[in-house]
Amino acid sequence: MAFSLSDMLKSLSGGRNEGSVLGIDIGSSSVKIVQLRPSRGAAILETYGEIALGPYGQQPIGKPVRLGPEVVGSAIIDLMKQANVTAKTGGISIPFSSSLVTILELPKVDQSTLKQIVPIEARKYIPVPISEVALDWFVIPDEEATDSAFDQLKPKTPKAATQEVLLVAIQNATLNSFQTITTESGIHVDFFEIEIFSAIRSSLSHGLAPILIVDIGASSSKMYIVERGIVRLTHLVTAGGAQMTDVLARSMNWEFEKAERVKRERGLVADKAYSSEENGRINEALLSTLTRIFSEVNKVLLSYGQRYNKNVSRVVLTGGGASLPGLSEEAKRSLNAEVEIADPFSRTEAPAFLNSVLKDIGPGFAVATGLALRKLRGK
Ligand SMILES: Nc1ncnc2c1ncn2[C@@H]1O[C@H](COP(=O)(O)OP(=O)(O)OP(=O)(O)O)[C@@H](O)[C@H]1O
Ligand SMILES: [Mg+2]
């Protein structure tokens, strides 16, 4: 499936693509691509598209699949053709599940000492030899009365003596496989970024209060608490949209394809095409996975709130699963915070007649849009 915009937008972009940039999100069920062009401080949406990976592994659309990097590369080539992508450079996301993001509490030492102690500290969190991972970190600026979200087991140390460091690690093997994907697809990749940071860039407005982002993907749901623009806590739940489809298919005795279609089109909203008994059963099937995800969300909200005596006021839902019809109402009923569905394309400029389509499909493009925005902002 690809949504080609480029013909419609050609007049706007004047056919040029200097300065155009790509964001590519390789998810477990599909690849998403977004092409943006800078114009007087704004980001023009030149084209975007999505291609399901299932069919590349003899599986239906919506199924998560594990494919070799060469196959993913050829899927990206197909996607770029379908979406009439013209840009050749951009950023690619690394799945949160292939990375480690944590906060270290370290003594207040200078940068050069830090360079020596971070890899040593990191060993405690990384189950493979340090030589097999790429490490990155940055010192979190001080805030009075803030404790680390990850220091629950450690005794409290006096504030002035310590500093918090956000540590990020990715396995070299993962990076190598992404390198092969990009070589195969002929894209010049300027940077790799863990998907968390891309989603934050496109889905959060600047704000100080803690906010929880929930990315409902096909194979898993990812949760990140962001405070003062910094990731404070992460959580992964192995339940997502594919499980919703599986349960629905089983419950209604449908093929996966049919269940996937009904889930996307009907969602949680009763449809006259079904008897009231069937409508009830469809909702029950979809809600069984959703309830599990939402109860994890509430747990994360509660534990962060209790530990830091801070209320997480808002939950932002992203990922393809956030496009489920009727989700917003269900989330408002079940979650102990205000709920918002991410609208990443609102950070871009596109013709007004596309507004409602872009709003509907937007959550699934949060990561790809965030990647392209980073490249555009040159940071
Ligand atoms: N309109 C919709 N209603 C309900 N679910 C939808 C809709 N559109 C897509 N989905 C679901 O969203 C999921 C795909 O989301 P997304 O593209 O964010 O996942 P992914 O990035 O491939 O997976 P992951 O992040 O887990 O690796 C699928 O389960 C798909 O069925
Ligand atoms: Mg994803």
C-alpha cells in the first residue's frame, strides 16, 4: 500500500528536490517513508508512503515478519517507486527493541573522566561485550529535586555529588544490518536514530511537564515518559496491533486478512453490517489486547507519579495502532490522564484537502516524520 502524493504536490515543489530529505521507519510490519523540503523555516510535505512487509515473507498485510536486510532493501526500493520519492538522503530509525536507553547516576566528574567511566558503568546494563555495541550518552542538565527514574535500587546520594547521564546503546550487528539495508536501497543515510527520539520530535510540543508517549505498533507497544524534553523512563509491552488482529480472527473464525481489514475499517465502532451479537464479539476481541496495553500504561503512569510525586498529565498515542477507529473514546475511558492522538503531519505543510487523511494515518508516520524533521533542522 502506498499513498503517492507527488503528482499532486509537484506544482508546489516546482519539481525540484534540492534540500529534500527522507525519514525512513522500518517497522516489524511495514516500512514508512516521509519526504520533506525546507521552505522559509517550514517543512513542506513532498510525499509519503507505506509498504507492508508481510507479502515479502509470504504473510498477509499487517503481520510482523523477520526479513533479511536485502529483502527489506528491495521493499524500500519498491516503496520509493510507489511513492515517487526523489530525495536520496535522510535518516533511518533503529527499533527501540534493538537498543538500550537508560539513565546512569554517576559522580560529578569532567567530560574526559566521564568518557572512561561510562563504558564501565554501561557494562552493568548490557548483556553482551561492550565491544559489540555502539555507545552514546549525554549529561542531563540539573533540575532541583529530580531523581533518576532508574535509581530505585540504589541508595540516595547527595544531589550535588552526582550527575545523570542518558545512555544509549545499539548492537553493532543491528547497525551492520541497517547498513546493508541502506546500501541495497541506494539511500545515503546521514544518521541512525532510536525511534523513541524521532517519535518525540514529531509528536510532542515543547513543554516541561512529564508526558507519556505510547507507540502501538504491530508486534509491540512502546512507552516513553518524557520530561523537559528528556526521556526519563521506557517500557516495552509485547502486545500490539497484530495480536488484536489474531484474536479477532480466532474469535470470529475469519482469515487474518479479513480480521485486519475489519479492525482498520470498523475498529471499535459498531457497524450495521453485523448483528448485535457479532458487534459485541468483535469489540470484545479487540478490547482484550487493548485492555492489556492500557493497564500497562496506567501502571507506568502510577509508578512514575508515585515515585517522583509528579503527575503525568497527558498520554500521546502514536503508531499505526493509534488509528483504530473509536480508540480515542476508549482511551479516555480507560486511562488515568488526558489523551491525545499524535498528529505528526501537523508539523508539515500540505494542501488543506489532505488534512483529514493526514490526521487519520498520521500516528503511524510519527517516527518517519520525526526523522525527516531532524535532518531538516540539521540537528
Ligand atoms: N486504521 C487502523 N486501525 C487499527 N489498526 C491499524 C490501522 N492502521 C494500521 N493499524 C495497525 O497498526 C499496526 C502497524 O502499526 P505500525 O506501522 O506503527 O507498526 P510497525 O512499526 O510495523 O511495528 P512495530 O513498531 O511493532 O515494529 C498493525 O497492527 C496495523 O494493523
Ligand atoms: Mg513501529
